[in-house]
Amino acid sequence: MAAARAVTELLENWRSGDKGALDELTPLVYEELRRLARRYMRSERAGHTLQATGLVNEAFIRLAGMDVQWADRAHFYAVAARSMRRILIDHAKAWRRDKRGGGVRPATLHEAGVAGQLAAADDLLAIDEALARLAEIDPRKSDVLVLHFFGGMTYDETAEALGVSTATVHRDLRLGRAWLLNELA
Amino acid sequence: MNSPELNRERWARVEHLFDEVAEMSPTGRAAYLASACGNDLELREYIESLARSDIAKNTIIEDSIRGLLELAVPDLRSNSDVIGERIGPYRVVRAIGSGGMGVVYLAERADEQFRQQVAIKLVRQRLIDPEIEQRLVSERQILANLDHPNIARLFDGGTTTDGTPYLVMEYIDGLPIDDYCDGRRLSIHERLALFRTICSAVHYAHQNLVVHRDIKPTNILVTEDGTPKLLDFGIAKLLDAGGAATDGLTRDGAVMLTPENAAPEQVLNGRITTATDTYALGILLYRLLTGHRPCQVGSNPREMALAICEQIPERASAVVTRRTDTSDSQASGDAPMTPELISRYRSTTLEKLVRRLKGDLDNIVQVALRKEPARRYRSVNEFSEDIRMHLASLPVLARPDSWHYRSGKFVRRHVAGVAMSSMLVALLAAFGVAMVVQNKRIVQERDTAKEVSTFLEEIFMAPDPGNARGLDITAKEILAKGADRISDQLGDRPVIQATLMGTIGRVYFNLGEYEPSIAMLEESLRIRRQALGEQHPDVAAGKNELAVSLIRTADFERARQLLEEALAQNRREYGESSTEAAANLYNLAALHQATGELDEAERFAGSSIAIYAQGGDRYAADLAEAKNALARILHDKNDLDGAETLEREAIALVKTHLGEDHPFMAYYLQNLAVVLQTKGDIDAAEAMLYESIAATRKVLGEEHSLLGGSLVRLGTLLHNKGNSILLRRRFAMLLPCTPGPGARSIRSSPTI
């Protein structure tokens, strides 16, 4: 697969310091994820649980193939997780615009008749805004949360992708998560 | 939660403090923060609230992400897209069926070299992780190797261009077995013969370590010439060396299976073995013989699970006389059944049909449909053989069940599983139903025999979380073996025998196994009466213990009688204010609370408190329990101030005398939270719930059902508070909490 080769090379280049590689990689990953998400959004509603992390995983297999170094895999996942966040947020916004005819928010999330979908979209937008606020005072924690929640990345992968220790990821995630829940409550 | 304005410096401080207190207990944390934050109350409160969020462990973020993805997937049925398309060398002609895993199409070889019709099953588009894909491949390989005249062959498989996995199978032009039998007016004899052919196919699969897991009429097609073919191993599983289906996909299967054909162990996420197929074959046979379904499963998951796990099917010979009314049959999708129609389909009369089914066939079906896998036929082959014996008018293995097994024991043992597998929050909360702790005062040591028994008791008491703070699952086996040994070997030492039986009875009680508990305690009491005489104090103690179990099974009259006898006896023997009498009074309080006689309950609880309060430190635990009990009674009587005072006293007693890590803490804290909530002091109730959740996690573990109860309560409370964004997550919050066996050893009521 030509695509797989390209992605693998981009990952290797990026790892060896070529910052431009990331700029090339991101749109590739983003497009693949969007394509996959669209496909699932079109397809029959399945009885199983659809996971964002599953999409990331599938995108990885499709773009990079299985035979990729572990470190590259972590970096790919980081790119994919951030892309996944954007895709879902874009979707949530579009969705809300459609359903609300111009984005007029109801007084409360759970006003009678407000569909669960709207609430899920709103929740996600609230999460997104909170993550953006966190990024202003502590960008790394915000990033750790994104990689964890949108990419399903393990502590080790996150540590590898961000160049910090696993213990740091542990601490970041614990506080970041508590902070985020606090913001949402 | 209003968070303070955070800048980078302040955030660094927050981070430092949070890391410091993350592993502390609520009390330790409060103390630490009080000194570390000094006058900065805002900071202190903020760290506290972060720590609470840390504990709450809800999955709001994960759920929102997943929820949006899922909800964004529209309810489109785009199957028709595939018609006319090529899949591998085949062209899709039309859809011929659909199931949990996918849609089945008739397809023809497209190259026209030789005409061949095949069935192609498109597995529903799903996210495939490499591991699952790998398993799919190996599973396909093994199914392809199943070569039996009554199993539809698997030819090939692959993935379509868009990545959807598919299977190519032998196309069977036939009718579902039930339609076939009715259409051909097959007699009972002919139906049994056909059924045995199916059994041979299933048995063959089992011998190849494949369990089908979804046997039902639509998966068994009978061709024009009368050959039955078993299809759709879609959710079939390979058995491991231990005879259980490999996990992972088992869970998927449990979700996707057809409810009316599900075995109890599938509903309960239990071990899937060949016995699961035996059960499904039992359902099939029941339907072929009677035209009815053995279980009426409702649409609501709770009723469904209970029906499958608890409902004993009506006898085949009785059900055929029944007329399904139109609404039933509409609900189940069946045609209305009348006894006349059923008989005619079987080329017989109702009278003859009933006679034909009575006896052997009734029993055979019941054995296959037993709730406990281990009590069904040992193999499909044995099942089939029993039918052969019946057809040959030889004695069959199947015997009617004794009453003992009809009491829904299975579901009671697995009630936690029911709750979790179908998210039965209501059932989960039902664990909170008041359970009385027995204040057993084992009589003073008097001889050396007592030492032996004490030693043994210690071994047996291990499963009581009050002693061991944890539960070994194999304890039940130890118990059962111990009970046998005691019955067999200690017959010449009745006093020790009775004591040990009493112990086992109590442990069974703590495990929620009330029937064996009562059986053991009855026997213990009987032996004591015989060996020691009616007036002996040990007999009074035995009565007290037995009464506690009887209250649990709502045998209130018997319990009342025993307790009153024991009380009179203890008062005579030990005095009005003896702690022995207090134990009886305590249990009488519980009894009256259970029957709703709250004034009496209050009086009895008050009397027991008065006695224990005189007893000194030795009786601190009993005093705490009695106060907790009275608090619950007062709560029921709506004396909330009184309830709060008593609950706080009980908590203080536990802290002082038993330590913070005692299981009572978890329960009492939650009880206090409930009182506060009822009083309308929501903030205090919330704080108390966080404390109780922390204590439960620490003392009883992540898996204890009390945790589920607390989390539900917290969710409700937050909802009432207006924290609506969290509300939808409260069911999800339950997920990490799977009640283990310890779930049933609740010592006192978590719900008031």
C-alpha cells in the first residue's frame, strides 16, 4: 500500500526531527478518520458500542499498517486523537445547528423535549471548551486528556508521544480528569 | 462547581496540593488541607472538590464522546445497497434473512462457469481491532472444518472492498423446523426423530469444541426431502480446554442473542458451555412438542432476565391445553395457538397429545431446561439418547425435579449477575433491603471440645467480611464439604456437631444462601434439643440464630415464636438485662420493623440498647448495631432528628472501638447520608455520600454492591440538586461496580 508507506515514512521522519512531516501527516490522518466516521454514521446502527478509540485504531491500521515501530504508533495515535477531537466537535456543532435551527440554546440541557442527542452534543462542546481553558494554564495536561479520551491511548503511549515520564502522565491525567469533572458538574 | 479564577501560579499550587492529598482518607485530607491552606478557604474548598471529583469516578467524558458518536449514527437500513453487487466471485441476488450479527443474502457465482447458489452473510459493519479480526479468521477456519450432513457448510469468507467481513455458506432451500413440522403435520414421534438428527449435528459440533449458542427454529432449516440443516454459527464459540467458551466475544454473543432462546447463564454472563446449547435444544423441543414457548419473556430487560432465570416452564402436557390470547401472541409474534390447532398440527387429538407428553417427555424437557447448567443432561448425546430410550419404551434418565430445586435458588445465587447483566438498578438497590445482623453470643467455653470447635469456626468464618474483609470465592466449596463432613463424622459428638452446623448456617446466611442456612440451623437446633434438652441455653442461642435466617425468608411467625421462646429462656437463665436477652430483643426489633410494626420495633431496639450500653467495651459493636437499627426504625417513623443522633452515635462507637476500617462504617455513613437527605440537608448528605463511597471502596472494595447503591444515590441526589449533566451518567457510573459474592453479606441496611 502506497499510503501505508508514506505514513510510515512520515512518522519516521517526524521522529527524527522533521517537523514538516507532522504537517503532512495530520491532514492524512484527519481525512481518514473523517472518512471512517462518515461511513459509520451512514451505516446501519449496530448493536455494539461505537468507540472513538476504535476509529483511531482502525485509521492507524489502514494508514500505517501493522508493521510500525511502537514509538511511531504512539505518535500516530496522538495525531489521530487530536484529529478525532476536531471531527467530533465539528460534528457536534453542525448537529446542533441543524437541530436547533441556528443554535438557539434552550434554557437548560434537560428541558422537556430536548433530545438526548442535543445533550450529548452540548456535553461534548462543554468538554471541548473546558479543555481549551485548561490548555491556557496547563497545555500539557489538556493534551494528555485529549490523547486519553479521544485516542484511547495508554499511559505509556501518551508518555512516549509527549516525551514525558509515565508517572507524569498518571498525575496529569488524575488531576486533569478531576478538574474537568469539576468544571462540568 | 464554581472554580476559582486560576492563573498559572495558583494552578501550580493546586497541582502540588492535589498530588499530596490524592491518596489520603477524607479525614486525613481535611486535616492536611486545614493546615496547608491556612486562611485560604477558597483554595481549600477547591482542592476538596477536586478530590471528590477524583473519587466520584464517573464516566461523563467517555460517555459524551461515545454517546455523540453513537447517536450520530442514524438508524439507516441500507441493506438494499448490496443487491446486485459483487462480493468476491458472487453476485448478490436478494436478502433472505437477518440476525444479530448480520444480514444473509442469496448469491450466485458470477462467473457462470458453473451455477452455484450460496448464502452470503455480511457481518454488520463493525470496528475491528486486529485481535478480533484474527479471531474471526481462526473461527472461520474451524467452522469450515465442520463437516456434517446436518450442518450447513461454510465455503469461504473474506472482507468486501469497504472492509465488511463476510462468510459464504451452503444455501439451504428449506423451512424453519417448526414451520416444517406443522406444515407437514408431523406426529410427535416424527418430530422427536427429526429433533434427534439435530442433536447429532450439535453433538458433532461439540466434539469439535464448537458451541453454537444460538440454536433456534430459524437457524434450523429443513429441506424438501426432510433433511434438517443447522446454520448460523455466527456467534458460535470455540471451547477452551476447560469446556467453557473462550471469553471476549462471549460478551458480544450474550448481547446479541435472541432473548426467548437465551439460557440463564447467557443472561447472567456466566460460563457458556455445551450445556448452553442443551438448554436451547430444550426450548426447541418444547416448542416442537407443544407449539408454545417455555418462558414468556417480556420486553423489559428486567422482566426478561427474571423470566429466563426464574420462571419454571409449565409442563409440556399441561401447556398444550392452553389457549394463547391474541395479545400474547401479538407480543411474541406467534400465531394464536389453540389446543385444537396444536393437536391437528401433530396429527392427533388433544386427549392423545396430553397422554403422549405426560411423564417421560415432560421430564425430558424439564431436565434440558434446568436453570443450573450442571443439572441438565451432561451432553447433547445423553439428551438424544434419553429420547431414544423413550421412543423404545425403555426407562429414561429424566426424573421430575424435587421441590427443593424449584425455588429459584439459581437466580438468588446469581442475583448480582442479573442486576449487572441487565443493568437492573432496581434490583441492585434491593440489596439494600434491611438485613439483620445477628448478635450471636456463642456460649461460654466450658470444655475442651469447645476449643476444637472454635478453631474450626475460625476457618469457616473466614468468608464473613466482618472478619476477613474480603471473600474467597472457593469458600462455598469449603462450606459444602465442611457441612458434609460434620454431618458424617461428628455424629457421636452432637454438641460440637450442632455448634459447627450453627456456624456454617451463619456463614451461609452471610453469603445470602438462606435455604442452606436455615437447613443447617434447623438441624443444629434439633441436635441441641435432643442432646441438651429444651431448657438448655444453647437451645435458646440456636433459636435466636434460626430466627434471624427466617426473618430473611419472611417466615415472620415462626421467627417471632422462636425469638419469644429464646427471650423468655435467656431471661430466666441469665437475667432480665443479660446481653443474651439483648440479642433476642435486637432481632425482635428487626422482625417488627420488617412487618411494619414500628412502635414495637422501637421499643425492642430501645431495650436492647439499654442493655448493651451497660455491657462496656466488649459490647461496643453490638451497641453500635442496635443504635444503627433504631436509627433506621426512627427514620421509618419520620423521627429524623432522633435518627440522625443515633446514627452519629453509632458511627462514633465504630470509630472509637472498631476502627475506621470496619465494614460497619461504610453502611452507617451511607445510612447517615440517607437521613440527611430525607431531612432535606442535601449538601451535608452529598458530603456524607462521598465519605461513604470512599469508605466503601477502602473497606469493602470496588466490587461491593453497596458501592453501586451509594453511586445511584449520589446520582439521584445530584440530579435533585440540579446537576443534571451528571444525571445521565449515573447508570454508567455503576459499571465499575460488579457485586461480588460479598454483596450479599450486608450486615446492616445501607438503605434506610
